[in-house]
Amino acid sequence: MLGPGSVASEVELLGTGKVDVYGANTNNLLLVAERLPGAAFVPGAFFTVHFAVAMSKARSPAAHERLAAIVKDATTTGLMPDAIQRAGLKGVRAAAN
């Protein structure tokens, strides 16, 4: 697929010289670097994406407490780094506790 933000589009833009520099998420740029001989990948944090979970205020206090426990468990047990590794994501880091 060729379109804005696709790996094919990034390879085409850089490979034809239409652009000299391209910034995107690390996972995509590593894929671009694999397909584009001579490409240089500059590691580092270009931006950080924060994720959150939400629940209706109408839910019970017990439901809110359970959700908070699930999130805490996911961030303290290594679940997130394990999930990132299993998904094969490169350049993605779980938040530090």
C-alpha cells in the first residue's frame, strides 16, 4: 500500500530524493531502513505517546478499584515490555515505573 505514513511511501520519498529527511514512528522507520540501502536511522525520542484507560463515573467504586489494580499490575509486572516484545515492535518502550 502506498499512502501517507506507509512504509512503501516513506521508502519511495527517500529513495527518489523527493525528501531528504523523514520522521515517523520508530517501528516504521526501522522497516524503511531495512528496505532502503544506505538509509541512516537516528535513534532517540522524537515524541512520546501516552495512553490511558477510562471508565464511566457511574460504575461502582469496586469497578474503579479493579481497573486501577489491572493497570498497576500491567505496569509493574513486566506485562507491557513482554507484550511489546511478543508483538515484534522495535523502538517501542514501556513507561518506567
